[in-house]
Amino acid sequence: MDSEPSAALGDSPAWRRWPCALSFSAARDRFLRRRFLSAGLRPFSVRLPSPAGAGTAVHVWAPTRPASRPVLLLHGFGASATWQWAPYLRQLLAAGLDPIVPDLLFFGTSFSTVPDRSETFQARTMKSAMDAIGVRRFAVVGVSYGGFVGYRMAAMYPEAVEQAVMVCAGVCLEETDLAAGLFPVASVGEAAELLVPSQPTDVRRLVKLTFARPPPIMPSCFLRDYINVMGSDHNQEKTELLQTLINDRKLSDLPKISQPTLIIWGEQDQVFPMELAHRLERHIGENSRLVVIKNAGHAVNLEKPKEVCKAIVDYLQEPN
């Protein structure tokens, strides 16, 4: 096994064989991949060395040319990164920013045989992936779980992460908040049922909690198709990610980061309530700025993509 990470253009793991030629989710996934390609991004597979044997591979979309102003976009729980970041590509590129969009481990086609499920391991893996594609300094934008990983990257690699944007990222939560009733779930197991749905009823509940204005009609056939095509891989590992994220979590253990940090929050977020936005602002201190998006919930990046992207672009273009 190589001792250094490597990246190969187009060398990603084989894409899934779709179970149904008329699958809406499969068709949408193909459409979103074409949007990434038309924006000038190409898929890479970054293979990283692993002490566990078979190793770790990260699927990442990146420009083929050298990135002058790279921005690492880290998605949250849900489908692969293409589903969450496609609406942002054109606006970021038009602003002179270079989006780099990986799938976090156990999402999309990124995987690892290493048993570590911590956000620290995810952060280390993402940094190794950036090294492999030749990007040494960058801004990081993380949505929800991606914000946990991005925050950890900023803490671990201050020489690499220049700016940070946290979108509805409840990094200041504590395990005791569950029992205190801060969240719509009271246990890690219930959180896993919500964020790793296996039935159409689970998806409906998730959408109603994450959107301020959820769709009035969500047919079971479409929801089941989504689960089968996009949401059925690595469910055990995703559940373990949540368990590791929440178990014994204390704010006193969270390091402070020194980078200029923009905090974006949906005013009606029910998953990570506004209290966590204010906690994060206090925790980081004077280097942070909070922007609250009205009429939006936890899925603010999907409900209000233009507003969120404008806030990101405006912030990243400010002189440090």
C-alpha cells in the first residue's frame, strides 16, 4: 500500500446500479452530476493509507485546474454532496471562488475500514484529501454535521483553514441537552432513527422537522425510492457517527478556533435551535458573526440557497 495519499481523475468507485429505470432519485442524481460537470468540476477518488488494512477512499469533486481561492464544502446528513451543494456552484464560481466538494466518509461513495467514527477522524481524512489534490490553504463551509467536521479541521489545522462558515452546525451541543429537552429527540437512538431514515414515515418526519415550510404532499413511492437509491448504504456506520458525536459531549471539551467565522442559522431550526447558534457565537468570541435567515429551518441551505450563498460569498470576499 502506498504511504502517501493519491488522487485519480474519474477513478471513483463504480456508481450504483439503479434498481429501477424510472427511479426519480436516480434521474435526479444523474442530473446533479451533470451540473457539477458543466460547472467545470470533475470527480476524483482519493485513496488514503490506512493502518486497518484496506484503507480509506474519499470521493471528491474539484476543478481540474489549480484552485486560486479554494472553498471546501462539507455536507450534512442526507444524500451525497451533489444533492446538497449543486445550487451553490454557479454563484461561487462567478465570485471567483473554487468549490471543492467531497462526500464525507460513509456518504456517497466515500468509505473507510478504520473503525474510528469521530469528527476528528473525518477532519483528518478531509485534510488528507485536500493534500492529495494539492490544496494547502482554503476556506471551509460546513452544513450541520459537515460543520462539526469543518470546525474540527479549523481547530486541528489553523495553518490550512483560513476562514470558516458554520451553517446550522450545533457544535456546542452537549449530551445533557437531549435529556433537558432542547431537541425534538431525547436519545441518540431516536436521533439516529430521524437522521438515518429507513421508512417513508421517517423521511416525512425528518422533512417536517428540517424545513420551515415542508412540501404539503410527500408520496410514499417517491420517499421509498429515495431511501432505496440514496439512503440505504452504510446506515450502521452513519448511526455510529451520531453516537460518537453525541455521547459524553461537553462544551468544555470543545476547542476554540481563531479563524474569522461566519455562523448562518435558520430562524426556525428545530433540530439545532437558535440557542446553539448563540452558544457558538459566544464560544468563538469576537472573530465570529451570526447571520439569521428568516422563514427557514435546519435545512436552510436547501430552503434559502440564494440567501445562504450570498452570505457565504460576501463574507469570504471581505478582506481579512
